[in-house]
Amino acid sequence: MRYRRIVTFLLLFFFLSLFVFANSVLALTVDDVAGELICPCGCGKMLDVCEMESARQMRVLIEEMIDEGQDKDQIINYFVNQYGEKVLAAPSKKGFNLIAWVAPFLVIGLGAGIIWLVIAKWALRGKVEEEESKNTDQDQPEKKYTDKLKKELEEFKF
């Protein structure tokens, strides 16, 4: 009984791994690769939607490279070596280009921090002013009455 479970598990694992492997190899299409590249003709469109002749030629070349068995990274590296990093739709995530990926989040975080500090300062200022106004309001009636009391006592002297 235990032997049968182990064999069933191994067979299931084997077939699932074949499916995942076959799916990753067979799933590579021209549009998958072309979607990560920009047409070098100068139009600024993604390679998979550009209608220029140079884009068509690049898509044919991508199809030939896929038929030769090259993977996505190899094909993209070929075009980067051919045209430079400007052909990439998104900057690479290493070196100086990492700033393009990190900077927006840093700016958003810094802006949120500044806004939080300003709001906290405003709220604190409101509390301080409120306490000061309470203190001055309490002092004024006492002073008013003490002054009046002193004046009346001076007038009432024997």
C-alpha cells in the first residue's frame, strides 16, 4: 500500500514537471520577445505593434532564432548587442539603470514623509495654540477681577 502511494506520487511529479518544462519551451512566441523590444526605426513603438519594414524584419529574425532553439534571453541579448540598450522597452535592472526602477518609489516615500511631517506639525501647532488660548483666557478674568477689587478697595479706604 505504501509502495503504491510513493509510485503514484513520483509518477504525478514526473508528469507535472514535464508539463511545466514543455509549457515553458513551447510558450515562447515572437510576440513574447517582441513585446520587450522597441522598434529601432525611431517611431518609438513596441516591436510587436510597429508596422514599419524594419520591425517586420526583426520579427522574422526573432522567429528564425526561436526556430533555432534560442531562448528569450539569448534573443534579447542579440538585439541589445546589435542596437544597444535603447532597443529595450524597459531599462535593465542593474547598474545605473537601477535608478529608473528605484527612484519613483523613493520619491513617493519621501513625499509621503514630508506630507506626514507637515500635517503633524500643523496638528501640534493647533494643540499648542489651543492650550495657550485656554491659559490666556483663564488669566484674563482673574486679572480683570483683581484689578477691579484693588480699585474698589482703594476707594473704600477708611
